[in-house]
Amino acid sequence: MKNDKIYIKHLLEAIQTIEIYRQGLDFDAFLKNKMAADAIIRQLEIIGEASNNISEEFQKDHSDIPWRKIIGIRNTLIHEYFGVNKKVVWDTCENDLPELKKFVGKII
């Protein structure tokens, strides 16, 4: 459980970092700003890696969080880096991260 809390903290920090990187960006600006896109993608990788390291027991206790989906996004970003769909990245940040932040905020 102790290590799980550390990974949850990393996950939350990565979400907060993405929020900072996205300030002032709309989708078109995101597409044009390779540095911002790369930085955001890296933070999504961290979210997925942290999730992957969280114990199965903890994941079962918090089954309202879509752990497999989060880990799957990380795997896609890592293994298909040459073909990352930036629309999916943007939509994940826009729609999924606020909800995930709420869930993990309750855990910490």
C-alpha cells in the first residue's frame, strides 16, 4: 500500500504537469507545438507507467479507475511512438484526465 501511494502521487503530479503544459493551448496550437506535444505525451507515459506499478490489490480496491485503459494508452505511446494519434492524446487530456484527477484526489 505504501508504494501504491507513491505511484498515485506520481500519477497526480503528471496530471498537474499536463495541466500546466496545456495552459493557453487549443488543439491547433497543440498540433503546431512539437515541444508541448512531446512533453504532454511523456507525462501520459508516466501516468501509464505509474498505473502499471500499482498493485493488483489496490487496483481492485479502486476498480472505478480504468487501470487497464490507462496502461494501454501508455503501451501505445511507448511502442507506437512514430504513429501517435495526437487527436487521441488531446482528447485524453481534455476528457479523461479531469475525471482521473478527481478519482486519485480522493485516494490521496
